[in-house]
Amino acid sequence: MSHIETVAFSIILTIAIFSFLLSVVRLIRLIKLGQKEERLTKTIAKRLINTIGYAFGQKCAWTEPFGINHFFLFWSFMFLLLANGEFVINGLFPDVSLRILGPSVYTFLTGVFDIVSVIVLVCVGIAVFRRLVIKPEYIDYKSKDAFVILGMVAGLMVAFFGTHGAEIAIGKMAHPYFMPITENIVAPILSDIFPNSLHIAERIFWWIHAIIFLVFLNYLPYSKHLHILSSIPNIFCRSFELVSTVPREEFKLGKSFGVSTVDQFTWKDLLDFTSCTECGRCTANCPAYLTKKPLNPRVVIHNGKVNLFENGEKIMHGNRTNGLLPLIGPDEHTPGTIGVESLWACTTCGACMGNCPVFIEHVPKIIKMRRHLVQNLADFPHELIPLFEAMEQRFNPWGMAPSERVKWAKGLEIPVITEGVEVEHILFVGCAGAFDSRSKKVAVSVANTLKAAGINFGILGIEEKCCGDSARRLGNEYLFEKLAIQNIETFKKFKTKKIICYCPHCYSTIKNDYRQYGLEAEVVHYTEILWEIVNKGMIKLLKNDGLGEVVFHDSCYLGRYNGIYEPPRSVLYNVLGRKITEMDRNYGKSFCCGAGGGRMWMEENPESRVNIARTREALKKNPDVIAVSCPYCLTMFEDGIKDLKASEKVRVLDIAEIVWESLKQS
């Protein structure tokens, strides 16, 4: 390498590194635009261990077939960082190389670099094949950005082989080294192609490598592969608990609510936007997207990033109104703007978050934007007007008189909690169990089973109010807070220590959301209690062979939101004496029934309903019974089998009904 080349490379490298560092500083400044959020205290060691496992161990990569390709590509690049480090140092100081580590180490390293470079080319080929031939819908397989990156990666490998192949062919690369592919395949080919100009070819390949490497470095912060820089910090900053709630909002005079501009998100939200790998796993598991709704969670996160990059500099300089790209807009087609219909299509099922390899938190962002629409603009689907009015005036979504709330328990001799009445558990029946005619039967089964097991419990009667789940998920935070505070005051008045919930939505809301308001009671779902009393032999279940084939559906708010998968299965096993039939999509991959996130109360395109898609999936298993553990799921499946004309062949039963039927026969 000539002195002129060394000087030229030094100048270019300095400019490239300076430019890259400016981009990183800009990225940090943009993320710091976000609101404060405390999540890093006293967990540094745990976070480091977690980051090693998920970022460097690629634990999430192995959960999907194509993730294996990413695993090999990631680790190949990790090894080649050392090779590129040598390349840069050697460009500045031609006499310095990894040979200083000794002949044995150098021989080993050259062998690794040679083999790993081939692996990278194979991985790039697989990625290109996937985009050109397989064309999975949940990714942007036509992305020019992706092909540019893949082209650069392949170019780096070709330049690597070209440089070292030419060096070997002209005898410039001194032994010892071990590069079987370069020496036995590449070098002979180059000798044939450049018989009289190998020296020139070697320098051309070297400079191609240098230019691609430095361009690649500076292209990263502005490309879809920005996640190479930000995903590892995002994994480090992940939530260690299931993301089961959203931040509480402060209501003060003159305050704006929710999120309408990108800087109103937290710094973690903005880090999420920049960390998306665009793998499409969120989209591939989204019930709204898969039933042809306008929501695409991958695009929502991408548009958040575009909006941040477009508006960030203006906001930094104090401009929060003039000429900003809208964060929320009327349609889905403006890059950097999230369509209103996308926000209302979300069922908040959490499948996007549960399947994200870098722990992006999609649902809270959607709810924050819904808050802006509902509380600042009063801009929400018209069918929510009677819902909000009913919840505010009569404390239940059905708009039934509060005095009707206790009628489901008539004749059951269940204590209604009043001053001086003490029970160990309060059964929080919820609005569905109290007012929905079908769910009332389930509530009766829950209560009768608890009584048979000798559980000391009572109900709140007319003092129980809607938990507020739908209000909070729909963005009506003010209404939610009003209901939450009233219920918590009731719990405190009766010194409640233990709460049993029939509905998973009530369970998740009271267990997780109410903590923000100071609730300290133990909260369990009825399937957890059933699991406990069955295991302890507190009830004797008769094996019920008359149920036939039973397929089980996981409730989103029981499973993904709270990690409860085994209790309902264990209870069913004890009744059936055999394992249940599983849906194709189950546990953390379970497909939503379509009623969460307030969608229970909203109209849906009749041609592509979420509940119909899930019911079809259940019917493929030829069941006699579809077993559920949620009143919303019960409603959605019963509607589904009616629409699919399967009511005469298939029953939808709650686990509580199955257990109580078994108890009655024993």
C-alpha cells in the first residue's frame, strides 16, 4: 500500500467516522425528546445478562424458521468485526496486522474469516430468495432499502475474497494462514481473469472494500437497518414484566391528554421506533391485519420512526406546530403518519408485543394515541357514544340499571358484602357475569363451584362497578380513572384482601392497572382458584366422557397479558381425564377472539371478522366443544358458530360450566 493511499484512506476514514458519530449524536438527541420514564433502576446486572441472551444469544431468532438465517448472519458479522478492525488498522498502519497475535492464532482466525464470509454470502442469498420468491406479506419484501443493504453486505464479502485471493495469487500474503476457499477457489479464478494485472485487481478490491465499509457505516443510521445500532440498547431497556397496562395520566386544568406529537411519547417509545428490525413478526400475528383491517403494527412503528426523523429537528428548535408532519392522520398512505382507522382496528391482544424479538411495546403507543383522539378531540367511532354514556351513568357497558347487578345470584345464598360482613374472598363478577344472559350462567357455575369447595366468599352487589377495562383500552382514561377509584374505595371500605375475578379483562385490570392507584389486594382469576381446589382435592370431579372432543382457546388477557396458560388446561385435564385438543395457534401464539381493546362494542367488517377467523380455526379440529375462560371469548365464539352454521354440532362452554356439570354428576 503506497504512502498516498495511506494518507487518502486516513482522510476518508476520519470524515466517515466523524459523520457517523454526528449521526449517532443526532439519534440520541432525537430519543431524548421523549418524556421521562423510570425503568432502569436497580436492575443493571439483570439487564446485562438478559441482553447477552437475547441480543447476542439471539434467543428470539430461533423461535421462527427464518430467524435461524438471521442468527448465522448476526454471528458471522460479529466475527467479521475483528477482520474489519484489522482492515482499518492495516489501512492506517500497513505494517500492523493480526499476525502480532502469533502464527497459531492468526492461522485460526484466517480460517474463521474465510468460512464465515461464505456463510454470510449464503445468508444473503437466502434473504434475497425469500424476498424475490417467497414474498411473505408481513414484511415489505419489495423494500429497495433492504436490497441496498443486502447488496452492500454481499459486496463486502466479494471484496474480502477478491483482496485476499489476489494477495495469495501474487504471493503477497505470507504464511502462515488458512484460507481454503480463498486459496483453492478464488485465487485461481482471479489468476485466470487478471493474469497480468493481479496487483491492480488487489488494490481495486481493497478500495471497494474500504468504500463499501465506510458508506455502509454511514448509511446505517438512515436505513431500515438502524436497528443494528438501537436494538441492543432497546433489549437492555426492556420491561421484565409482561406489558399488561399503560401509564397513568395526570388530569390538570389546561393539560393536553394522550399523544398527538411524537415528542409526547416516552424516550422508550422513541427508542422502540428506531429499534424495529422490520421482521414482520408483529404483523404476522396481528388478528386485525390477518383479517384485512387497515392496522399493520410493523408499519405503525415504522411510521413512528419516520415521523420522529421528519419532525425531530423542528421540535428540538421549539417548533411544535408549524409545518410538522402529522403523527395521526385520516388515512394509512402518508409515510410518517398513522391512520385513525389503524388505531381503532387494534384489539390490544398483545400478539405484536409477545412476538417482537427486540421487545417493542406496540399496544401502549396505540392506546396513548387513542387517548388524544377521545379526550382532546372527541373523535371516536360513533358506536362508542352509548358505551361511554352507559359506563359513566350506569357503571356498566350494557346501560342496565345498577340495581340489576345482583339478580344473577338470586337463590344462590351468596353473601352480599356490607358493613360488618366479613369474607375471605370477594368474587368480582364483572359486568358480563352480572348483565349478559349467557355469561350469567357461567357466573352461577363459578359461584356454585366455589361454594362446593368451601371457599369463603361474597359479592359486592350494587356496590360493584365496571372495572373500566374497555374505557382504558379505548383511550377514555378519565372515565377509567373514575371507575377505578370508585371500585378501589369500595375494596378499601370492606378491607378486601383477596379478589376472585370471573372475566380476564376484569382480572387483568384490577390486578395490574389498579396497582397504579394503590390497590394492594391479591387478585386471581377463577381458573387459578379452580386449579388450586382441584389439586388440593377440595372438590371431586367426575370424568365427563360425554363432552366429546374439546378444543381450548387461550384468552389474550389471561395468557399473553398475565402468563396464565396451565391452570385452565390442568382443570380441563382433570375433568376429561385426557389432554385437550389444542388450536394450531395456542399459548403465546393464540389468535384473538376479536373482542379486546373495546372492539366488543364496535362494528366490524362482516366479510372478515376476527371471531369468524378464530372460529374457523377451532372448527378445523372437529370439536364437540370449544372451551373458553372469558365472557368476551364466549360471546365471540357463539356468534361465530352461528354465522358458520355449526351451532347444532358444536357447543361453546366456559371451563366453569364444564367443572360445575362434572360436580353435579359426581
